[in-house]
Amino acid sequence: MRHVLSILVENEPGVLSRVVGLFSGRGFNIESLNVGPTLETGVSHITICTSGDEQIIEQIMKQLHKLITVIKVVDLTHLQAVEREIVLMKVGAEDAKRAEVLRIADIFRCKVVDVSPDELTLEITGDQGKIKAVVALLQRFGVKEFIRAGTVAMRRSMQLAD
Amino acid sequence: MVLTGAQILMECLKREGVDLIFGFPGGAVIDIYDELPKHPIKHILVRHEQAAVHAADGFARASGKVGVCLVTSGPGATNTVTGIATAYMDSIPMVVITGQVPTHLIGNDAFQEADIVGITRPCTKHNYLVKNVADLATTIKQAFYIARTGRPGPVLIDLPKDVVNSKTKFSYPETISLRSYNPNVNPNRKQLRKAAELIANSKQPVIYAGGGVISSDSAAELKQLAETFHLPVTTTLMGLGAFPGDHPGWLGMLGMHGTFTANMAVNNCDLLISVGARFDDRVTGRINSFAARAKIIHIDVDPTSISKNVVVDVPIVADCKQGLAGLIEEAAKIEGVDWQAKHEAWNVSLTEMRASHPLGYAKNGGTIKPQWVVEKIHELSKGEAIIATEVGQNQMWAAQFYTYRKPRTLLTSGGLGTMGYGFPAAIGAQFAFPDKLVIDIAGDGSIQMNIQELATAVSYNVPVKIVILNNGYLGMVRQWQELFYKKNYCATCLHTNPDFVALAKAYGAEGFLVDKAEDLEATLKAAFAYPGPVIVDVRVEPEENVAPMVPAGAALSEMLLV
């Protein structure tokens, strides 16, 4: 099962290597990874999507916590959380196709961030499901380039009962 | 007070109570070596950096203090890796100081440059590259704190040459607090209560104790728990000495070469109380058959050790000392249980099993049996020696046929299984206990992996006794080849062993050869009485096997050679 782990770390040289090395050294899987600074000086935030059964995820959490430079680890999977990915996608959009590409982009609230006579570069944000849908619809126009950043996720303020 | 990095290092080491370090100099640490003689810190010059780490490790295991070693950059640093990994696997507190090329050359493929922080990241508890001399004192303070607290382990500090030479105002932090490192040592009361109730409800309980009992100095608590509630005890290899080997409740070591009784007890128990052990594959055998019918209580200071291989019923994250003391307290509160009567049938059956299935070996005449050599070592040292071992058959016989009654009397590479560990570790232990008899039980293969340390032993007159159980084979691999590979003795026969007696003498040590059983006792006595390092080369039965044996991947109940 897919799990999204939110990890706060000391922002010091080698910290990412410690986290990533832990995953490779112990045979855990990284599906996606996102790293960036937080508003607090000296603290960075890592979001890792991984997969495994409950015992493996528990072990990953404990192992992460054992790293001296890791401050906090939260598994967002069983919490209500907002998840986003960002994709930049260069799609073939010659005159005949352009209107249809723009229409699909509009439906999914993508942004056009670059234009050329026969290509459009779109910025798409959303959860995994949305991204999957956009990609499926735009594929037939010819995808020239595709870049996808790792998931970022945040716990919702209100955890409502189902 | 403005000091150089080298001076700060010395001041910090003194404040951490370090008076002995093991090391080997080189270009990147020459400034530290220039400073060293001005301070009351004894430096032991080894002949290979791996031995410096093993010696610091042996010192740490025997004394309970943090072992310290100092080596240069590049090859000096990479040579420490096996030693560091050995200490990491066995949770030994250690601080390793490596030199590094000057900061402006880092990443330049400079002479004797190696990314030792990168290399040792997976085999240290933590490591540091100090880029600014202003951070040095705090880093050293943190390193010692991390090395000795929680689950202990090795910490490496990489010191670039320019940092060593830079100056800064020195002040040593009195206390340390790390927001991201706060090991939990106090057990949860509720969990202890649950555990105590499980003990009260069990009919066939077993304590399975490991190295954590030794590193937390809680052998007294373990004994109290076992005696108060009439619980039989087995230990891992790392746990030997944590419980008296001559105690009536002692079942022997468990696992691949454990006793029949210990393995059957674990196989048949209804409650397994694991303390400071980590369910290693050499202990559990086939994991889904391990203590399959039992409820499991697990006390460990490292949460990652709990439910890693076997899901446990009552996890207790705590230092073993506090965990055991708390468990005793909680169990004592339970009223109306006659503990002795409750566990009597089980204890009696285990005592009977122990009598009917002792560890043994065929005492056929002619050749010298290695097990008998270990028994003789035990007898002549009155069980009072510190035993170091190499790895392989020698290690298992040393574990089986020497009776360990006290903690910190067996030094052995349990987790990593490092051949070449024993001799330098014995040297380290001898420095911790100059007046004790320290014996390295070795094989003819293993001893050659750090034989150069004879020079160290001779130069400081470290009276370590090396007893080589010389069978002319890499015996444990040969045993596997015999049992599981149709006697295809590929690359395990040591045709060209050196003359160990002559070799010892060439280094300036003493050497004795024993090739007749009747000479063994007198020669061992002479060796033990000799006031310097000695090799005793004992020619033992070449194809003797370690028994009993649980084949890799089999269940503990499927023992061979019982």
C-alpha cells in the first residue's frame, strides 16, 4: 500500500543522503521524493511516497526516527491530508490541435506557461488521480517533454470522521 | 582560551575521561600527533588501522567505556571501515577520529582523500565532517554523548587538516541537548503491567537475553528476574556472561550452534521474554517457526529492533536496566502466584533435557579435540579470563565450552562476524585490565587476518595469549562444505600456514607448539604464566565439526549433529 511520509530534518550537509541511503540500504522503496526548506531556519522538510505492508512502514518510520538528524516523522496515509504534485508538460499543439489542447487544459485548470508555434507547455497541479487523467487525455497530441515533482502533502486542519 | 583544533581535540578527550587511544599516524593527522605528547593521553601505535578500531572496540567491551581511535585520511580511514561496521552491528560505544584533506581540497581527488563520512554513513550511529574549528568542541561532545547513550554505537568525526590547525576560543559545553535525539530509556508502566501478567499466566516461559543486558550493565537485574519468578534463561552469543553459565536456571546459548535444551525451550515455550536481543537470523532459524506458540515480550532501547523480524505482543522500549527493574517490580505486585510451583514442571523438564542432551564431543583418542582445548583453557584460567575470539569454529567452541559467569568476559564479533577481530580486541581489553588474563581463542585462518599486531603486543609488552585451534582449514566453511556441498572443499584448505611458533618468535613474542594431547596442559600453563604475548599453536583434529547445528533457514527444532 502507498504511504506518504512527512519528515522534518535538520538542514545540514548529507541529511538527504542519510535518508535516501537508509531506504536503499534496507531495501525500502521510494516512489517519489520532495525536499525543501521550511520557514524555520535550519529545518528542512522531506516528503517521501513509499509502499509496503504495515510492518514495513512501521520499520521505515522507526528507522527514519533513529537517524540522528531526523526531528519528526509523520505517516499521512491514515490522516486526512491534502496531496499535490506539480507537472510541467510540453504538448504538441500545431494549429489544428491547439484549440482542443487548450480546452482540455482549461477543464483541468492547467496553466499555459510557455508557447511556441507548434507546442504548448502546461503547468498542472493536483493529486495523483488528476495528473493521471490529464496525461491520459493529452497523450494523443504528442508529449514532447514531461517533468513531475514528488508529492507534497499536508495534514488537513480538521480531521473529520468518515 | 584560544586553542588550535588539535589542542581542542586533546582538551575534549580529557574532559570525556579518555586516557588511552589507539591509532596510526599520517599526513592529515600529523598536527594532532604533534600535539599528542603534551597531554596525559596514552597512544597505542598499532600496525594496521583496522586493528586500532578492533582494539578500541575490545577496550570498550571489556571496560564499558567509550573506545577511541585516531587515524589518517584516505586509506587510514577506509581501513577502519570493517572495524566500525563490527562495532556498529554489536552496538559498541566508540569514537573514531579520522584525518581529512584540507577543506579547500575536499572533492578534488586530493592525495589520500576518501569520502569517509559518505562511506561510513550506513555503519556508524552518526558521523560528522567538521568544517569549522568553532564547531569542533560541540561536535566532540555530541559524538561521545551519542556513542554512549541509547543503543550505543560508533561515531566518526572527520577532521580536515586546516580545521586541526585553525584557532578558536575554546569552551567545552557542559551539557548537551539534541532536539532530534532523545532515546527513551524509561519503560511504559502499562506495558510492564501487561508483561508481568503474561509471566503470571505462563506455564512455560523462557528469558532470551542478548548483548543489551551487558551494555546496559543489567546482569544483576536479569538474575533477579530469573530467580524471583523461576524463569529459565538462554542468551545469544552476544549475551554470554549476562547470566552466570553455572547457574541452575541456565539453558546455554540458543541459535544455530546453541544447545539442544535452549533451542527446544524456545521452540516449546508459551512465553518468550526477550531482553536486549534483536532476533538475529542466526538465533531464530526459520523465522515463522521461532517460538511459534509463544507470546513475546520484548525489552529493547532501540525501537527499530522491536517487531523488525518477529511481531511481538508486548513491546517495551527502554534501557534493559530500567526495563528489567520495572518488570520485576510489576510482577512482584501480582498476588497469589506461587511462581516456583507455577513454573516447576517446565523447569524440571528443562533440567532433565539438559542432562540428557549436554554439549559434547567424541573423545576418541589420538587427535586433540578443539573443544577439549577450550575446556582446558577454562579449567586453567579458573573461568576468570577475558576471552576474545576470532570468527568461525573457534568462536563457536569458545562460546560453547568456556563457562562465562560475568558480563564483559567474552569479546566476539557477533553481528558482523569479523575474522581478525579477536587478537586486536584482546590487546584493547588487556589495556583496560592489565592484570587480567586475556586470551584470544583463534583459528589458523582468522589469526592471519591481523597477525601483524604481534608487533603492537610486543612493543607494549601486552601479555595476550593467543591459542590457535589449528586445523589447517577455514573450518566453519569447510564444515558447511562437508555437510551441504558434498565435501567440495573449495578454497578452504590452508596448505601453507606459516610456522606460528617461529612467527611469534620473529616478532619477539613467545611461541609454543602442541601436537600431543599430553603436552596441552603444561604448555597452556607455561603460556599463561609467561609475562608477555604468546602464541600457542595447537594442532587439533582437522575435520572436527561444531555441533549441534541448525542449518541456515531451518527451524530451531530441526537440529543436526545433536
